[in-house]
Amino acid sequence: MKKFSGSVLFLDRSDINTDEIIPAKYLTENSKLALKPYILEDLKLPGFDPQTGPQKAGIIVTRGNFGCGSSREHAVWVFEVNDINVVIGEGFARIFRQNMFNCGMLAIELAPEDIDALFKMGPELTIAVDIEKEIVQATGSTSATFSFRLNSFDKELVEAGGWLTYADKKY
């Protein structure tokens, strides 16, 4: 199973789309690893530098409708090869969310007030996710615990490491 803890990269905006996560010009790459340096290359946010921001993060905290736009698995793969296995937000585009679980990664939805609380905990925030207990433990300027829910199928996908491993075991 992948690691579901680490320091946080805050992306304080709703509607971050798949073109901002991985630009379409890189979709011809024939390996996941080839995508690695292009993570969030076209994302424009005040104070965000795509050359340094993603390199130290293991978890992204963002706003609503994350992963909208074109349906491309590459948007999840670029996080995976950069060891970002958890995205926490108010909501996700349906296909992006399912691609996260299909790759054995977590797309965790929290209420807007919980997301606000995470943003207020400071830039040095670290998070650990306990899948069994369905909690997010956040430690920064203060500490807090947030509950989330996973349906049993998504939990099985994550525990298996993704759809392919799950299917190999089940079928």
C-alpha cells in the first residue's frame, strides 16, 4: 500500500483542471515517470512555484471541483510519480476522483469548514491518513482530526494498491 502521510501543498482555488495538473502537450509521453517534472506546470496561483512546491509535498489540500476538465488518467499519474498519494478537497470531478482510487490513491472529501481549518493551520502542516479509522490527523500550528467516509469498494481499491491489483486478486 502507498504512503498516505506527509507535508502539505496548499492549492487555494476551486476548479483546478487537468490541463493545469498536467498540460496536454505531455500526454504523448509513454511512461508515467516521464510526466514527473511537469506536475502543475501551468497552474497559476499567487506565491505558487511549480518548480519547488510539489517537490516537498506528499499531500495536496485544495478547494472544490478539483480535477475538472478533460478526463485523463495522466492527471493522477503525475501525482503518483511525485509521491503525492492523497488529495483532500471539498469535492472532485467524478472521473478524476475515480482515477485516484483506481490507482490506489485517496481523494478525500471534507466539508468546506474543515478545509478552511486546514488552511488556517499554517504552511508547515503535515497530515497522516488512517484509512481503517477514516480519519485525517493534521499537525501544524495546532492539531486537529477530521473524519471522512470511503465506500467499501474504494477502500478495497486503495488497500489493494489500485484497480489492476484488485482485479488480479478478485478475478
